Amino acid sequence: MAWCEWEYFLNFGDIERLKRVFPVLLSYHRFLKETHTWPDGTYFSSGWGCGMDNLPRQQKGYSEPFSHGHMIWVDACAQALYDCRVLIKMAEVLGKKEYIKELDTEANMLFKVINEKLWDEKTQFYYDLKNDDTFNGVKHIGAFWALLAKCVPENRKESFIAHLNNENEFKTEHRVPTLSKDHPEYNKAGGYWCGSVWAPTNYMVLKGLDAYEKFDLSYEIACSHLDAVVNVFKDTGTVFENYSPEKIEGKFMRGSSSLPDFVGWTGIIPISIMFEYVFGIKPDASSNKITWHINRLEKHGIEKYPFGTEGELTLICEKRNTPEEKPNVTIKSNVPVTVEIIWGDNKEILDI
């Protein structure tokens, strides 16, 4: 919830809303800390609690959707760490510095415990920890919350991110599957959380790659995701709850536990993911700034783009012949805005 509100603040700069929601978000964080942690401060959840209902991460004898399995849950821990970081940003913006020490103390503890208890040096991956202090050995998309939480140390980031480019794990035709291909329960049709590609988890991965400035990889994954969803839409006339990681066709989707007409979070793909990662337009209305990573060669852009409380922008890039060619852009705005344009290894700052 804090992440959602922070994204809203970056898009619209609504400080009054931030003032209203901050105490509620802080209270909710404290509630989860009190009711969803083990004595050492690590977090647990359940299949339904984390939203990944049938992901095969539990030991035998525990209910996949409903039990915490007496495990330390890697995604729940990383989410709590990220929640701390976002609440600290909010407190800084609002001048509520009296809450920062509490949040920073927990963030430091979670960073330490995730890297000491949940990291496997042999496989270079983060895992859930079973109640016998051994890893469950399941490589699932929940581990990549560690990127968004900025929890991966510099000396581990390349080997961890490399899993996203491994064709035997998370680099499928349609990226990114929720379960690694080398797991015995991986389902190439998707099987809900046994390999399907989901909008919210993909958006989390893309934001996490931003945190480590892996912009080329996030663009590549975003294009894979958007292209697959568009192709299925052309075939079926609808968007789905989730998608097959290996078959880009609507008829395959109908037998893979995926609801049609599911604009809920699938709407993220042709809106947020297209704007922010395929087109590369990322707003920060609180600073009156847009960062524009231009990767595409064809003419592209957005008209009537809402920015801040009153802004409406046009951002158009003309066709280019090579990625190194300087973009010819048209930018119109009814409010002052700074646009940082980045292409290849080059950048230019324009004050509009």
C-alpha cells in the first residue's frame, strides 16, 4: 500500500493526500510487524496472504494457500523492508523525522537477516527458510522483491540478476514466469503461480531493476511482456488474469487457469509498463521532472499525458535510424517541467 501511494505521489505530487495517508500506512506497517513476524523480527505470510496461491513453496503437510508453514518468507521480509524505505521517504517529505529512527532500525535489521539467513551462496539466490533452518530450494519470483527493496549488496547483484537471463530458469519466451523452469512443478502453460506471467509481479521486477540501473534489461523484459499481451489480445479480444510463459496464443490461455476480461492488474501492462518501460517515460511530479529513456527507433510518444495536479504534456520522439542517433523530440507542457532525455550512453536536460 505504501508503494502504491508513493507511485501516486511521484505521478501527481499530491502532498495533501500524502499527509492523510501516511499515519494510516505507518499504523498498518506496525500492525503487520506485530502480527506477522517471528520472534527474530522476520516475516511470514501464506499463499493467499502473499497472493501467490498455489506456488509450491511449502513443506509436505502444510496447506499451500492457507498456512505460514513455520517458514521465514523471503517476499514478506523484502516487502517489509521496502515498506520501511518508502515510509522513510514519506516522513522526509512531510517533515515527520520522529518516525525515521524506528523505520530505519527495522530496515537495517531486515537487510542484515535477509542476506545472512535467506541467501544461498552456492546458487546465488534468495530462498524461503524452513523451520529446520534449511532452504526450501524453490526459485520463485518472490525473491526478486529483494531488488525493489534495494536489499542485494553490490557484490551479489550481478549473479542474482543473472537468473532473469537464464533460459533454464526465468528467461522464457514471455517473461517473467513466477516459478523457475528447473522446478519439477513448473507448468509451461502457466498453471496459475506454477509458471504463469503476471502483471503485478512483472511490474515489481521492472521497478527492482530500476533500483540497480539495469535499464536495458527492464526494457527487454517489458517489451516481451507487452508484445505477448498484445498478441493474445489480437487473437482473443480480451486481456487475461495471467499468461503462459511459453505459448503466445489465446487458445492456449483458455486452458491454463486464467480469467478473461481481467483488466484489474493486467491494465498495468498497456498503461504503466508501456509508458514507463517500453516508451521509457518516468515521472517525478514532486520534483517537476520527467526522465525519458529513449530506446525505440520508430516514432512514439504520448499526448495529453497527466502530470502533477494540473499538468498535461505531449512527449513525442520522431523515427530514428540507429540507437546512437540523437532523438528529435517534441515536448509541450502547460506547467514548468524538466525533462532528462537518455539514449545509449548520452543524456540531455531540457527545461520546458
